[in-house]
Amino acid sequence: MSLQCDIGFVGVGVMGKNLILNLADNGYKVAAFDLDPTKLEALEQQDRAENQTGEARIHTVNSYTELLASIKQPHLVVLSVPAGHIVDDVCKKLIDAGIQADGIVVDTGNSLWSDTVEREKQYKSKFLFFSTAVSGGEVGARFGPSLMPSGDPYAWTRIGPMWQAIAAKVDPSTGLPIERQEPGNPVKEGEPCAAYIGPAGSGHYVKMVHNGIEYADMQLICEVYHVMRSALGMTPKQIADVFKEWNKGVLNSYLIEISAEVLETLDDQTGQPVVDIILDKAGQKGTGLWTAVSSLQLGCAAPTIAEAVYARAVSTRKDERQIAANQLQGPAIDIHGVDKDAVVQMLHDALYCAKICAYAQGFDLMATAAVEYGWDLKYGEIASIWRAGCIIRARFLQSITSAYKANANLENLLLDPFFTEQMSSNHQHWRQAIGFAVMQGIPVPALSSALSYYDAYRCAVLPANLLQGQRDYFGAHTFERVDAPRGEKYHVEWTDAKRPSIHIK
Ligand code: 6PG
């Protein structure tokens, strides 16, 4: 069988296969290549089981040359391969196979955004290098991911209709995802979670920040679980029930929903809650770390995201922690007279406030990067394409969308009137929840870093005055005066008895 396909794919792993099937469900003919023939066989097998059209819609091929020969010109090729040098290896193979200068190659991996910027330049004379960051895991890829494309606007005119067809959809009347997971019956109505982000690299930057927020959100949920489990002595099932209840309100989100499911799942072998069997060592592939590094490089505070990365790092020191657990003193758990339901309510409010701060940090980071790199990011649109399909999808993304639609230049999400009010109503419980955890000796780095971020941000005078004094004392680094125009530099001769303040031109 041979087809003139609309689009070609390199990489038929879990994500590639599901994106291909999603495109096929939406009426696109797809050519697919993978170095591993068993993956092509698995794709063909799944297509045979699911294809209800009676027409050939997926064409598997055995080489890059065959791939290019099977798709319409100008060529449109999607890469679904691991981030890193493999992307370049595949680009070189496509050049060798004869891709033309008007061909488009779309990288969908979790690539480092700055690699994408370099690649666009590097391949300019060979083909158009475009990128689309994908969120939503394997189910998202199959039935509706959130897509963050960036690069040459012409390439977007080619790939855009396909991405909007396969993307997750939001019901505009509620701002909530339209859920449907049936092969051959894609969601066609609703607002697609795919919007052009901007120049090369910007989409992957936005996806990187999405993942940073994802790290923070996951860690925050883990911390409230830890308090309930270790201080309040609740069982995984009881905590799952709390999360299910929370999922009906302001905390409604995919991550809360799956956390409840993880907590109520039992281990086949032992019959125990599977969460009690899973070793407490967290893995990571790097996107949260990149977000934290970028925040440090840009001088934009994102401490809750950074703490989430550190929390994973601490978790990996399992053997050391086991030794320290027997050696280092902390308080004994004491919940005598504690109203457990009240603590659970405090934890709810703490999670909500901290989560708002994590998003505030992520959006602030994107805004800082946009200024630094000359991007015109549309924050309302970014929030809107995170309402469905992606891992951080949550009901309150509708409120974030509204906040940025009302004020595209909002300096910080916390300054939006709705979020200001939410923080005002809930911050007392947040403080109490952290105080409770601290007194019981339960680590809550993300919850408390978010509170410090909130308190620092609303603090008109920070102790940076003393810090500048210290810097000027030992290094003559100068400081600005509160009573002089900004930008004027002053220095004190600290060791001089009279200590004059000298104006430095
Ligand atoms: C998504 C996820 C996805 C992946 C993470 C996992 O949006 O679909 O974020 O990109 O699951 O990269 O990251 P870690 O392995 O670093 O937790």
C-alpha cells in the first residue's frame, strides 16, 4: 500500500504512536518511520483494531527516503524522539534523504528551548525547523494534548490546522475540558488547546515553565499528603477520599484526581496500598531543573519551583536519610487534642494559596523571559491552552485566563483582584497549616517557600537595605539612598569615624 500522506513521523514510541493515531482519527493520512520495526508493527496492529473508516490512513515505512517519498511536498515531518543529540541525528538523516529547503521539521520532544533556537538557525538553509511542545502524556497525545508551537509563522500555517484538530478542547461556556477518550470519535467542538506561542524556542520555554509549575504542584500535593499520613495518621484511602472531595472545588485538577487514584490503588502482590510499596526516591528528566536555573539566571524568583526540584534531590538520598532518621532529633508527633478535620481544612487552603503562588512565579518567569528574549507572549492565551489536555490542567486556569484577558500587562497574578481576594481569605489557614507541620517535624519546603514568596512580595521594605550595607562595607559595592533619585550610587567610608556618605558619579 502506498499513500500520499499529509504528514510524516519519525519516532513511533508511546507519544509518537498516539499522536499519529490522533491525527488519523482527525482524517489526516500519516506516514510513520521508526528504527525499531516492532514499534511500527505495534502501530499497525493498533490501527487495525481502531480504524473504523475502512480506508488506509497510516503508512509505515522502512527508511527516511521512503518516508519523504510517501508524503506530499513541501514535506512536513514530525519528530517524536528523545530530546538531545538524537534530534540532530534525525535532522541530518532527513537532509541526507533529500528534504528540501521548503520542507518543515517539527520537534515535539521535551527539548531545551535554547537548543531549539540554535537549531532553527543551524538548519535554515536545509529546511524550516519548527517546534511544538506537547503536554498530556500518552492519553493526551492519543485523545487531545495541549500543544505549544513556536517558530516560523509560515510553518504554523501548515501545521496549525492539524494541531488544532488533534488538541484537547475546552467547553467555552464552562472553561472546563470536553472529555472524550474514544478511538475514531475525536472531540471536534470547543476551543482547541493549541495556540501559536511566538518565535523559535518560545513554545518550548513556555512548556518548560509548565513543567516547572507541574513539579511545584506535584510537590505541594505530596506535602499535604505527608502531613495527613504522618502527622494525622490517616490511611491512603482516607486521604484519597479527601482529595476526591477537594477535586469538586477550587482545587479541581488532573493532578489531584490522579493522586486520589494512586492513593486508593492496592498492590497486587501484597494487597497493601501501592503508595506504601513505592520507594520514596523521585526521578526527574530535567525540565523542572531547567525552569529553576532559568529563574536564577533571569533574576526572577520562582522559589516554589526550585524547592520542588530540591525536594526530589533530597528524596534520592534514601540511604543517608535512613541513617539520619535514627541520629537526628526532631519533635515527636503529638496530635493530642488536635481537631483533624480542622487541620485538613487548613491544608486545603494552604495547598490552594501555595498553588496560586507557584503559578504566579511561573507566569512572572515567562514575562521576564519574554522581555529578555524579545517575545510577545500572550499570557491569557497560554493559560487558556493549559485548561485541558496538559498535566497541570485545573479549574482555576479559567480564572488565570480571565485575569490576563482583563489585564494583559498584569505584573503578577497575585495582583489580580480575584486572586488577591483568594489569598486574603485563605492565608491564615496556610500559615496555621505550615506551623502545624513544622511543629510536628514534617518537611513542607514547597508550601513554606510559597508563603515566604507571598510575604516577601507584599513586603514594602525588605532587609535588603542591611544587605546592601554589608556589601558596601566589605566590597565598596555602593547602594542607592531612599531620599535620592533612583540610580544614583552612594558609598560609606565605614571605617572612618565620621562615616560620610559619598555620592559616586
Ligand atoms: C507533560 C509532562 C511530560 C513528562 C515530564 C515528566 O506535560 O506531559 O510534563 O513532559 O511527563 O517531563 O518529567 P519528569 O520525569 O522530570 O518528572
